[in-house]
Amino acid sequence: MSTAEDLIKCEEVEELLEERVFVYNVLKQTFIEEPSKHFLKILLENEVLQSFPLIDESSTLLEGVTEATRQLKKIDILDTREFDKLHWDYTKMFIGPYKIPAPPWESAYLTEERLLFQDRTLEVRRIYLRYNFIPKYYLHEADDHIGLELDFMYQLSKMVADKFKTREIPKIITLLNDQKYFLEEHLLKWVPMLTADIIKNADTEFYSGMAKILNSYLKLDHQVVVELLDKVNN
């Protein structure tokens, strides 16, 4: 393979790694807390969702982008009615004050007791601590909250992209293997159930759309990670 071909290949992989950082950043901001007007404005004005990679690979991902974008276009930042509707949708589904229809914690789906701060939560915490990752709201929010798990994937994706720039292959392999494990043993085990609950209970197309994006993207990203590991190992 010529030097030019090597360079093209590296640029393609580097772009893919940056795209992963971009997507996990959007997803974690979407699910980690109630929406802010600033975040929604960025999504709409910069056409962020339409820029998602792998849209052509999944009809469900495209459907989610279409739904969420349609809702965003209804929001006038100067008119609080649509924004308040979106804000309440998040609160109702993920916080309360009533019975939470889409509990945002892994433990709520993968333990019989559906209790927080139990074995599943502590296992996730141990994985975080390998990377000295201290979640936002540490000790005030269970570590296995969907927003925190997505934030962890975002942080590791940034590390992979940075290590690729300096061609630290052993470190890249370790990071990708840890992301693969976290997807297989955590996110992909419970997010399909969470997103099904969101789609069923959401009053806005934004959250039903973002749930479809989340579920579809995690499956696609798992394939990407497996393919990247095949490349760096050969």
C-alpha cells in the first residue's frame, strides 16, 4: 500500500472516531438532565441531528432524526409553551413526581428488586473508576443513569480519538475493548427496554425520536467498534 493510500485510510478512521465523539456528546446531553434552551437552539440552528453519521445504515435512526427535528422546529425560544412541554416531558418520564414510566437507571431494568445503588450500580462505578471517571452528581445520582453511562462512552471516545492522533495502538485497543465490553454488558442489555418505554410514554416527538436514535446508534456503534478492533489488530 502506498503512502498516499495509508494517509487516506488514516484520515477516514480519524473522521469516524471524531464522529463517535460528536454523537455521544449529543446523546449524553439529551438524556443527562432536563433540556436547556441553549442546547435546543444549538441542535436546531446547526442542524445537529441531520449531521448524525450512519443515518443511511438504519431506517429507525433516520425516523428518529425526522421526528426529533420536527419537534425542534415547533420550538420558539421566545415562546415558553413548547419549551415547557418538552421540559415537562423529560421530568414526567425520568424524574417524577409521580410513578416514573421510563426509569433512566440500568438497575431498574436488570435487577429483580429494581433498586438503585445495588450490584449493577456498583459494577458500573468500578468500571468508571478504572479511568478515574467521576460522574456528574456523584453520590447524588446513581452511577448507572443513562446520561452518565453515555457520558462515560463520550469520554472514552475522546480518548480513542486523541490516541489515534499519536498512533498509540496498544492504548487504542484497550479503550475500544473496554467500550465494546461496556456496550455488550451494560448499555445494549437495557437501553432497548428503556427506549421502548420512552417511545410508549413520550408526549413529544423530540424524546420519542431521540429514543429511536439512541437505540439504533448504540447497535451501529457496536458494529463500528468491532470493525475498528479488527483493523487495529491486523
